[in-house]
Amino acid sequence: MTDALTRARGALDTLRWYVRGVTGADAYERYVEHLRRTHPDATIPTEKQFWRDKYDDMERNPKTRCC
């Protein structure tokens, strides 16, 4: 029974990772990793500030979207 639960949890973790990647929900984590790797002295914004800046940028520079 434990082996089946371990496999199920692994499958759910993989599904969660995939969905977060496809929807862009992991953008903040990826950005923080990038900053730490390439700009270790840079100030890391809060998650709230990151999303505010990201959406402001999307409004200023619309790319491919329906509306």
C-alpha cells in the first residue's frame, strides 16, 4: 500500500509541476532562481511586487492575446 501511495504522490507532484509550468504560475520561482544565479547581489522583489510588475508590463506591451 505504501508503494502505491508513493507512486500516486509522485504522479500528483509531476502533474502539479506541469500545470504550474504551462499556466505560468511558476514564473516568480523561476525569476528568483535566475536572479540568484546571474545577479547574486540584486534585491529580490516580493512575490506581490513581481506579479504587479509583470502584469503592468503585459499591459504596456501586449503580445499575443485575444483582447
